[in-house]
Amino acid sequence: MRAFDDLLGNDHSVNLHGVEAVESEHILSDGINMHYGAFEDLLFEDSFDIACMIELIEHLFEPEVVLNKLFETLKPGGIAYLSTPNWYGADFQFIGDAYRNLRAPTHIQFFNPQSLTRLMERCGFVNVVIDTPGILDVSLILKHAPTLINQIDSTDESGSMRCIAVRP
């Protein structure tokens, strides 16, 4: 629960749940009800006010299946929060194939703000808002393409994006 103290303050009446594919001793579960297995197989219909998927969707073979399940787990009016790499972000476009972690087997889905918005809407979400924090991963650019640093427009989208959407 310590990870959520800034968000919750002293209100520890919040019921937190986490899902991991496999059980591991490295998972910090202090105050979190942990569930193990495929998220799509868990039964949580209309159960949560907020659901978060942090840097996960890009690793899924069937992101639409998982987002449909995420939609079902939220109560009406519930909020989904996702973060994922922005494939159209300036840093990834400059680095290109030089950044091996952007390819399978680690990253198998690639999104940009438009494609993620369409996917969220296909899964039933409304009021989809996506932003790119505007902070390029300069360390990656310096490492892989130092001569390109002067070509970057500070208004370019960054390599990460955040999405907030609502279940109606």
C-alpha cells in the first residue's frame, strides 16, 4: 500500500487489487489483494472504480480482448488509465531499429494516439483522452543518434503516452 500513500493519504479504506500472470516472490503486494493468472479469465464484472494498465498493452497478443475485459471490470462511470510507448513519438522515430527493446518478443503491439483512441472506443470506452507528456527520452537519442539531437522539435510527441477513458 505504500506505493499509493501519496494518492490516498491516510485513507486506507480503499480496496486495492492487482493481477499478475504468475506468482513471484518479487511482487510487492503490501495491502493489495493479488490475483494470479490470465486477466481475461478473472471474474470481476462491474467491480472497480478505477483500473490501471501501466506499460502492459504493448506486450499483449490480443489487446482488444484484454481491454474488453477491463471495460467489464469497471463499474459504470469507472475510469481506465493506461500508459504505453508512443510508436510515433519523436524519440522512437529517430532511433528506429537501433532500439532492440521495441521489437518482439518484448513489444508486440505498437500504438500511437490515434490507434489507441480507436481501440479504446471499439471496446466501448468514451471520453478518451490521450496525452504525450512532451518529455523526449533524450538519453536514448544521445546514445543512438547524437547527430539528430539538433533536429528535434521540442513540440514533438514523446515516446510515451497516457490514456484516460471512461466506461459509460
